[in-house]
Amino acid sequence: MFSTLDFSVIPLALPAIFKGLAFSLELTLIAMIGGVILGTLLALARLSGGKWLGRAAKFYVDIMRSIPLLMMILWFFFLIPLLTGQPIGQEKSAIITFTLFQAAFYSEIMRAGIQSIPRGQVNAALAIGMTYWQSMGHVILPQAFRNMVPVLLTQTFVLFQDTSLVYAIGATDLLKAAENAGMLYGRTVEMYLFVSLIYFAICFALSMLVKYMNKRIAIIR
Amino acid sequence: MNYHWNWNVFFQTIPSGDETYLAWIIHGLGWTVSISLAAWVIALVLGSVMGTLRTVPNTGLRLIGHAWVEFFRNVPLLMQLFIWFFVVPEMLPRDWGMWVKQDMPAKEFITAFVALGLFTSARVAEQVRAGIQALPRGQRNAGLAIGFTQAQTYRYVILPMAFRIIIPPLTSEFMNAFKNSGVAYTVGVWELIFVSRQMVEETGGQVIESLIVPTVLYILCAYAANQLMAVIDRRAHVPGFIVAK
């Protein structure tokens, strides 16, 4: 039982654990920023009214959303070296995969956000002489983004948890770091318990933030 | 890109036996479907109970439901699977732990679907709670006013309505169960991801063939789940009630 547990290895493993945590957070942050930007462009493409552009964006989003992330991680990891002729490493492969994958999910959120803004605002912006990009950049997107902040954060919560799946290609994230340290010191059980606490603390804080944002941000219509 | 396609790879036998890769993939599909469906049963039963508990008047029961959801939602699925597989057996009394580690039949499969089921149950619970809370307050009051007990009100008034209006969000959770089942490969279940990775390694470069067939099978599984739920939704649909996702 618990008496056989030895948590004294945790201080020894801390530097390695922090390094893993740093990668998990870095991956989350890059994939979030890249995903939101790419996702917004995808959403604009879908709402542009252009037949082929809209279809292409929809196809991309549908494909990404119907394939398991774990499978996607493997695809990119094995396919990028085939296309470029050289391996790019687990970490880079993970970053590319997550950004492209999350973009599909963020794009659905941004699409809903853009659609939550009354059409009259686009017309008004165009009527005062703004170009399409000006009307989007100054009028529609800032409001759409603001309305969707809680939902975007919820998606980021999912994204952060999903970063643990880079285990499949051996990138050293928080979970993998725990496994490595556990094997090094022969204390796998303690390491897993410790790291699940870290995951819990971060995710719990994020979900509290989402709740707070939900109360603060009333949807403007 | 210099890629040598070789679809015949599926009719080669695997190094460790006399099965073909095609047969292996079909077995893998079997495990994927079994894990997902078994997990879905757990998720639906426990998720319904916990989601309902979150809406009852009793504070203690509400707290249990709340704690359940927070506990299973705030740790990544893969981490939870490792906890069940590597940590929990060590926490059991010695004899039980030894039995789990050495003698328990199909322990990889059972651990995998239980872990996936519990993880999914927290998400189902949230949908059930949202469904119950989306009902007009008057329905509960009406139930109580005609002399139903709290339990009867849930059984005959609230839950039949709530379940019918949350079928669309439950559909995506059902599909997620299939998509998430791949983590089972990490504890050694020979499901689709496992087979796919193994094929990439063993066939010496038939990467695309090895990945594309399992990928298509995953899409078909998710599509089948979607269609099944669509049939149920068509029959159970309540006109005029929509729960926002």
C-alpha cells in the first residue's frame, strides 16, 4: 500500500519534469496561436461565398475532425520525412501536427463567432468605404473573437490534454518525462501520481478560468 | 517524392505468425470496436447517474456528481490509463495487486475500456446535466405538483425529456469514444493504432498503406456511430427543443 511509496525521488526528478512540462506548454501555446490564426482564415474562406475556396476549407475541416488525433500524429511523423527527404524530429513534427489539427477545431469556433455578428455590421462597414479586409479586421473579427473567448479557451483545455498523445512518437512532454524519470529511479508509480497532479492542477485552473470568462463575457448581439 | 506503392503488403504474413496483415487489421478493428462500445456502455450508465446527481436538490449528492466530473475531466485520458494500468494495482492489497498483475484475464483490454469509459462518463455527465437544466423549470414543478416524489419526477418527467434533447451532443461523444480508443495501444491492446504502427515498422517503408487502411476504418466507425445516433435522434426527437452544444 501507500507505505511502500517513496516520494523523495520527486525533487531529483524535478528538472526533467519541468523540461517536459515546458514542452507541453510550448506545444499548447504554439498550436493555440497558430491554430487560431489558421482557423480564422479557414473560417473566412468558408464564409467567403467563393464556391471552391469554401469547399476546400470545409473538406480540410471535415477530414481533420473525423480522423483520430493519434492517427494524425503518426501520419505527419511518417509522412513529412517522406515528402522532405529528411527526418524533422519528434518535437517539430508534433508542433506542425497540432497546429494544423487544432486549426480545424478553432475554425469551427471562429465561424460561429463571425456568424454571431449581425450581417448589418458588414454592410455598414462596407458602406462607409472600408475594404473587405478592413471590415473584417476592424469590425467583425474583434467582436467575433471576444464573443468566442470562453469557447476558444475550452478548446485550448482539450488541446493541452491532447498534447500527452505525442507519447506516440516519443516526444518528451510532461507524461514522457515522468515515464523516463520513473524508469531512471525505479519509481514509476510515484512519478505518474505526481505528474497527474500537475495535469489536474493546470486543467482545473483552466476550467475555472473558462467559467469566470463565461460569466464576464456576455455575448453582444 | 519517390514512393513505391505496394498494396500486396496486406497479403503478406506477419513475422510472428501465419496471419496476413489484412487479417491482423480486421482483428485490430474488432478490438477497437469492442473497446469503444464497452467504454460507451460504462460512460452512458455512469455519466447519466453523475449528470443527474449534479441537478438534484441534495447538496451532498450534487457534490459527488461534481467531484466525479472534475476528477475524470481534468486529467488527460492517456495519463488516466497509465494510472489504472500501472498505479492502481500497486495501491491494492498485496494479493489483489499480484492477481491483477499476473493472473487477471485480458487485463490490457479491461483496463483500457474501463479507463476510456470513466473518462467519457465525465463528458456524458456534463451533457446530461446541460440537458436537464435546459428544460423549463415548470416541468419539474409540474411533476412535483401532481404528487410525484423527487425520484418519480426524474423517472417520468425530467429524464425522458432530457435524454431526448441531448442526443446530438451525445452523438459526438459516442464518436469521440471511437477516436479516443487508440490510446489502448500504449498498454498493449492490439487495436488499429497498434497494428498500424507495427506494420509501418515491419514492412520496411510501406508507410502510406499501413496508415491509410486503419484511418479509413476509423472514419467508417465514427460514421457508423453517427448514423446509428441519427436514427435514434429521428425517432426520439422532441420538436422545438434544441440544446446548444
